[in-house]
Amino acid sequence: SLSGINNGGINVVCDSNYSAVTRTGVITVLGVGAVSKTINISQTGVPGFMNISPASLDFTAAGGKQFFLVNSNTNWTVTEALTHITLNKTTGSFTDTVWVTCTPNTTTLVRSGLITITGVGVQTITLAVNQIGEQPRLSVNPTNLSFTSAAGTKTITITSNIPWTIIDSVSYLSSNVTIGSNNATVTIYCVANPSALVRNTTLLITGSG
């Protein structure tokens, strides 16, 4: 604080503002028996800039963590609407690192989207986020079913990450579902065999992709 008496002048010295953010403040002048006076101080910043590196993030199907760097002289905000990623921060100032965590992609589909970075007085930037899917897989357990001559049921377990179809070519076999996707337990029905002949056939389970 400074003090004085009667008339006088106050020299205000302001340091350089190297950011793009306007700085403000107030000087209050108090006098004995007089109404206080305030002086509003504002200082503009230099032209704003903002860039990011890298321009995109590419994840494997396993997911993981990657980061991008925001290089700026202003305040900024990060937004996204993707259900499979999370950010360690959504706001920042000047130069800082943002970490992106991506969950595993258990489908065969590519997941992609955008992260948007907006800053005060600078152009908005978008960062592309891409994640490949798993390789198509389809397996069945068990691979052999044996029935007695009486009618009966058996179950099979389908492990998959793609749509699949069950095709049977005989009248004495059927299943509770014939189409599905991903993992499932399927019941196979076999009608009674009134003859002395052994019946053999193959159930075909096909998958797209």
C-alpha cells in the first residue's frame, strides 16, 4: 500500500502479460473523512494461440492409455461424448498434458469419435480417436453330441463376437434359437429314434465376418 497527503499522483506500473487472458484488478484510494475511490485496471493479453499434438489417437482392440499435449497461452476446455473413453482432466491453462483411457473393444467393429478442445480467443480444435475391433472369433463346445434312442436335449456353448446362424438339415433335430450374436448357450432337441439304425448328422454354425 502507498500513502500520501493533499494532491498527488500515483504511477501504476504493469508487468507484461504474455498470455491471451485479460488481467483485471482494482486500486482503492482511501482518505480520512472522504469517500473511497476505486480505479479499475485491465490489461489485455497477446494474441491467443493453441495447438495439439498428436492430431489423432489410435488404440488397439485391447484399449489402454495415451496422451495428447495442448500447447497454448490461454485457458481451454476438453469435451467428448464417447462412452468408451475417459479423460483425466477437462479443463486446463496454457501448456498441459491430457491422458485418454480407452476400454477394450470386444466387438469386431471399429469405434471412432472426436475430442473437442476449445480455448478463449482461439480456434476450436478436434482430435480424432480411433479403435480397431477384435478379430472375428466363433467356437462351439462341445463339438460332439450323443443321444440315446429316447428323445432328449443337450446344450452347447457358443463363444463369439460376431452374429451367427445354426443350420440343421434333418427333421429330428431342432434348437431353441437359430440366429444370435456374441456368446450364448443353445439347447438342441432330438426326437426319439424308433428304428434300430444309428442316425448321424452335422449341425452347421456359421458366422459373419
